Amino acid sequence: METVEITLKAVIDAPLQKVWENWTQGKHVIGWNFASEDWHCPAAEYDLREGGKFSATMAAKDGSFSFEFWGIYSKIIPFQEIRSTMGDGRKLDVFFEQNGNQVLVTEVFEAEKQNSIDLQRQGWQAILNNFKTYCEK
């Protein structure tokens, strides 16, 4: 079965510096890294360097389920691009493009096999939408 890539985008009304920091610092990631209101991200650690690890705990607020979302950075161009490999071996790339007072964030990731493409797209887009809201506060 061939690898399917999913591409998501968000246009954020915030300065590039703020968008970058909110994406790359654990103290900010815990404020937006969840797909719905009944989930949260109680812990996140980001070692932003090539070969560094990122890790975020994603958990149901009722305590019924949690998992660690993690990966290793393979390429970082500050304020432009972050390439990484997730813990299960899939690729995850994020691009930041400033356009006036806005930043276009493009996220490209290899789909996993357990859930449908639509479900993955919806869940990851919901998280990206939370990120947009967090940045625009």
C-alpha cells in the first residue's frame, strides 16, 4: 500500500515570531495541541534542533485515555521550515510563510493506516484550527 500524504493549511493573523514560538515551545503547545474540548495536552517538551526530540502528551480530560505524540527533528530552518519523523516512522513537515501581517502554516504528514484519511484530516485540522485561535489571542 502506498504512502498517502495529507496537507493542511491555516492562515494566521499574527506575527511570524509569535507563530513560530507558539509552535515550537512546549509552554505554548499545551495551550492548543488537542482536537476537541474533551481532550487536552497536559505536557509538552520540544528540543528544537536537528536530532532533537519533540514530545506531547495528549489525553482525554476524563482520564480514560492518553498517548504520547513524539518525533525527531531532521531539518530546521528557523521561521520557515520544520521537518521531522514521528515516533512510528511517518514524516511530518511544517512550513511557515509570512505574507504581510499574516502567516500561512502548511502541515504535511504521512497518513497512518488505522484511521480513515478523512478522520485524520479532520482531527489534525481541528488541532491546527486550535493553533490559529491560540496565536490570534
